[in-house]
Amino acid sequence: MAEQGLQSQSIDEDALVKWAAELPMSDRLRAEAARVFAATGLPGRRLEGWRWTDIRSAVRKLGQPKGGRPKATLLRNPMGLEFAFGNNMHSAPPEHAGFRWSSENLAEAILPLDGMPMAALAAAGSWPKAQRLIEVLQSISEPVRLSFSSSEGRHWSHARVRIAAGVEVTVIETHANPDEISSVLVEYEVEDGATLNRVIWQDGSPGAVMVAAGTVRLGKGARLNQTTLAFGAKIARMETRVLHAASGSEATLNGVYMVSAGKHADFTSHVQHAAPSCVTRQTVKGLARAGGKGVFQGKFLVERNGQKTDAQMQHNALLLEDGAEINAKPELEIYADDVTCNHGNTSGQLDLAALFYMRQRGIPEAEARAMLAESFVAEALSGAGEPWADQLMGEARAWLNAP
């Protein structure tokens, strides 16, 4: 059963915990991940960091899968450098001079998974033969696409991307799932002077429970440029952990969540400054319609060795209709004394004065509202680079203009 992974297991929490606890210790990473998951089980509102994203209750209410899933046609890669994951099925692109890949049991996690029970479940529950170690050996112009989806619902996936020193690569992640539970962990090791451009798209059905976690370790002078667009699901959590492990690294964590009735999107991030002279910039924008729920939890942890840290966090959300809900918790924890750190958080409505001005000039109200909301989110998507920024904005625009 350990060799097969968790796909055949019941969603029942006791069954998941029992399965996780029985993994052989010879499989070190999966066994340690199983220990982390078994310590808490499915996270619920009583667990720190999960108060607004109650996986346990949501899973208990899941019905039978209806089949089908949101179509992840966005960000398609015409060059064919695509790795697909889901339901113990997996595919990989042909050989390429810029990278190599292998299927192997990964020895240990890049960052500890403590406090990340769903990421631990993904690492423990993934089918060993479907795990991927992708090594980017030289800069390549075409992006690498990681596609996580399922035709039958439940799946757990785990991949690792190692980017060699001085190399630049763009990785496109797409996450789509029907009416079931899924959890994904993607680990990134960005070596000295390397650059990772990470673009993430997520959409789940109103019956799906999804967690997509990413951990990133930045070497000396390494750079992370991350842009996320999420449309939520019954429960959807996009979780990122970043470690500035050596001096001079930079991270940009931008994103937009857009939730309609019955959809929930949670952006949770934890950035650890463990080395001097590192920079973090985070801009997250949220839009919620009636019955939609958005969550933002961001934390900057500056260790004593993180002198001359420069870190700025900003979360802004708009409640587009009555009955929308936004919850936010920005947080700074600082143990160094020579730093520049700040955070901001706002939740409100569209600018009524601007709306009035546009209507006075003959723009219909619905169109004016969509234009103002589009302008609001554009900043957080523009850093994805071309053509991805335009594609993300196109998806955002379609959501805004939907009836």
C-alpha cells in the first residue's frame, strides 16, 4: 500500500492518519511527512493558521465526485515541456538539453514540513514512481509546465525542482480539481545566483477541497519572482514558504484571488529571513462577490542573523457585493535590529466617487465596476512577464465580466 500511495484510500480522517503512521521508515521523507500529518490529521479551525480554512469540516461534507474539472487551458506551453500529475498517472516531456528529470524517492525535504499538514500529506501520499526530481541545468527560454489535475478526484502529488547556480527558468503551475480532495507539494531549490519565475493558476469546482503548497530555498544572490491567480474552490489554499538561506537573495510574492458564491481562496505565506541583506516584496489583491470568502495570512520572520533585511507586505481586498467575506492576518516577527520591515492591510469597496465619474460619462455601471476592479488587480499580475501577465489579466477580465 505504501508503494501505491494514498489514491485508493478513503477520505475518512482516521484511515488517512492510520495509513500515514504505517509508512516504512526506510522511505525517510515520506515517513517524516507521515509523522507530521499524523500529529494533527486534517487541519481544522482549532489549529493555528487554519482558523478560516477548515479542511476537516469541508472534507466531512464532501459528496460523491460528479466527474469533470475546470479546464486548465490557460498558460498552455506550445513547446511541450510539460509534466502532468494526478491519480497515480503521470507524464513527462522528452529529453531536453536544458534539464533532466528522474523518478526517485526524495531523501529529505528542502524545508521542514512542520506546521504544514496538507503539504506533508502530499509528500507522504504521493505515488513514489510518480514523484519527480527536475533539475534545470542551464537557462532555457521556454517555460516548464507542471500540471496538477485529476479526472476522478482525489490525488496527492509531490515534485521537486532544482535550479543550478546562475540559471534562469520560468515554471508554470496549473492546479485544477473536481469534487474531491487533493494536496500538492512542489519544492524549489534555487541555487546561488539563479532565478525562478514561478507563475501559478488555480481553479477548482465548488465541491473541491484543494491545497497547493510550495517551499522555496534561496541561495546566495538567488531570486524568486512569483505570481499567483486563484479562483478558489469549496476550499482552496495556496501556501508558500520561502527561506532566505544566504545573503543577497530577493523574493517577490504577488497574487490575486477572485471568489464568487460558494468559493473560498486562502493565500498563506511564510517568509524566513535567516541571512543578511535580503529583500522580500509581497503584494496580494483580493476580490470577493456575495457568498465568496477570501483569506490572507502573511508572515515575515526575521532571524537575528537577518540584518539589513528589507521586507514589505501589502494586502488589499475589495468586497464587490453584500455577503462577501474577507479575513486577513499580516504578521511581522523580528529579532534583528537593523531592518526595514512593514506591512499594510485594507478591505473595502469600490471607489464610489470614481464610479460616479465614469457613469456620468456614459459608461454603464456594470462595465464601470469591472474596469475599476480590473485596474485594482492589475499591479499584482503585471510582474508575471509576457505573455503570462496578459493571459492572467484575460482570465481576471473574464471573471469580472461574467454574469
